[in-house]
Amino acid sequence: MTRTDPTTVPEAPAALDLPWGKFCDGLRELGQRVLATPGTERDHAEGLRFLTHLLRSNLERQLDSAPERPHFIQIGPVLKYLADNPDTLYDSTAVSPRHTYRITGNRGDALYLSFTLYSGGRDVRIVADLNDQRLQCGPDGEFEIWLTPQQQPGNWMELAPDTQMLIVRQYFLDRAQETPAVYKIEPTGPAHPPAVLTAGGLGERLGRVERGVGLVVDTTLEQLRHLRTSEPNTFGQVLATQTEESGSVVLRAYPTPDNDYQMCRFELAEDQALVIRFRPPACRYWGVHLTNVWWQSPQECGAPTAINAGNAVLEEDGSVRVVVAHRDPGAANWLDTGGRREGTVLVRRLLPEDPDAVVRPETELVRTVLVGR
């Protein structure tokens, strides 16, 4: 009997070794792009963790799911990217106009529920949207939604030829007091048994994973470059999703058309605080939260990094004052940077009654010890 040298590594089949090597090389290049981005050691460490979040999400979407056998993949509270909102539950799945789908569920009583279809690639556009204002439900909150190329009676969303993704959002003011919606998606029509995984099929799917991760990295870095060329500690113009052109940075973040957004890059020394003042408009939801430079909501357990209309302390005139600082300044509505010198403050307003009434928040950079005075 021939004995095998345990130190000898068997030669890998070329059909698998080549796509696997290309995939690993691609990930390494993405990691090098993250590490080449100016920032602190912490920024770079969080950047590599950001890559793992993208990788986990895309691996499940491309390797363990398919448009013919969809299932929802949750974004947050663990996987974080593209300025995820801590007050929102996100579920996404791949879909295709080559198939038809039926979503069934119960509305629950979350503050907001919506279903949004998107195209893919760099020229992202919103294909269709159905929110709870138009969602027809039964007496106990039950609902059914059809996703097909042809119009259907009742709740229907059109699958246009370029449709690739469905995202479901639920917003909450207080998760402990609100009952989330429950739902599932299933294909209709002929059954499609899982295809046998081949070397070619695996290589194709790994390529889609790398491209999916790369698109989000591109979007995030482009947004970071834009913010770093703008004046720090001040808010830019209102970003209204419905007026954005296909492929814009805003649309490549896969937003809901019911929101408008305003962003500010904070840049704070150890003894500085950023004081933000604005008057919340009449709307379904408004919230303010922090992100790191990679557009991820912070993960520090128990730290106050977000406020919303349900828990913010208002001024006597109905305005709100938010304080972004490295330590508790002894003032209401403190958002903890977690020691990060740089990051983003993001203001969301959902379904404002008068979009033209939304104004830019005012900011003031002060010493932390003076905030409570």
C-alpha cells in the first residue's frame, strides 16, 4: 500500500482553482482600496469589518439564494452598510422578471411598511414602490402582493425588464411597543429545483459576489470623497430621492422614495461638540443618527447614537437641539461618537406633509464643557 506524504498538498482542480483565486484576489484588491483610504487605524479596522458585512450579505444572496427560489436576507441590526438606520428593519431578496412572485403576510403595527423594487448595476433606479398608505389589508391586517410583469388586481408591483432586487422596510419609533409585520415571498408557476453546482456555476456566482461588494465599496468611497471635499460640520442640501437621476450616489444606496435625507460630516477634536438645531416638519417619522466613515451605524452597545420623534427632547418652541460629542455633555439628545474624530450625521424625514417646508439644520461647533450652559 502506497503511503501519502501528509505534508503534500494535492493539486487543486484548475476549473475551481482559477475562479476561486480570482475571487480571493478581487477581495484583496478591495481590502487594499479600504486601507489606502486616508483615516485612522480604527477607521481601517472598521473598513475591513465593513467589507466582511458586504461579503456575508452577498454570499448569502448569490450562493444560497436565487430569483427562482427567493428568501429574505436581513440587513441590520448586525450587517450594516449604505447608511443603515437603527430604527429600521430591512429585508432584501433577488427577483427577476423571468418569474412571478406572491408575498403574503400580516401588517402588524410598525410605524411604516414599504416594499420597493430596484434595478441593478451602477444605473440603479426605483422600479416600483408600494407603501402602507396604498397597501390593501384584510380586517386582521393580512395582505397579499403580486409581483408580475402584467398588471394584477389588488396589491400589485410591476416587474420591469431590469428589475433585480426587492427591499422591504419597517420603521419604528419604539420597537418594544410596536409589532413588526411578518411576511414571506414565494415564486408562482412551475417549480425550479436547485441546479447542480458546477465549477462554472460557482465561478459565475463568486463573480457576482465580488461585483456586488465592489459596487457598494465604490458608492461608499465616492460619498466619502464628496463629504471630505465639503465643509465639515455643516449640512448640505436636501437629497430628495424622487428627484435623483438613475445611477446617482443617492439611488445607489437603494433608498425609499418616501424619504428625504440631509448629511453632515462631523470632524471633532477631543474637547469639541457639534450642536445641531432644526424644527422637525410634520411627517410620519424623523430621526437623526450617526455613522462611521463607511456609512455604518455604530455598533457600541448601549451608546446613544440615534434619536427619533418618539424619544427626542424638544425645546419649548418645538425645535430640537442635538449634541454630537465624544463624551456626555450633560445635555439632552446627546449622540455619542464613540471616540471617532470623523463620521457622518444623517437626518431622515419620512413622508413629510410639505416637502418644501424642509430646511437645512443649523450647526455650531463649541467646546464640550460649554454645551450644558
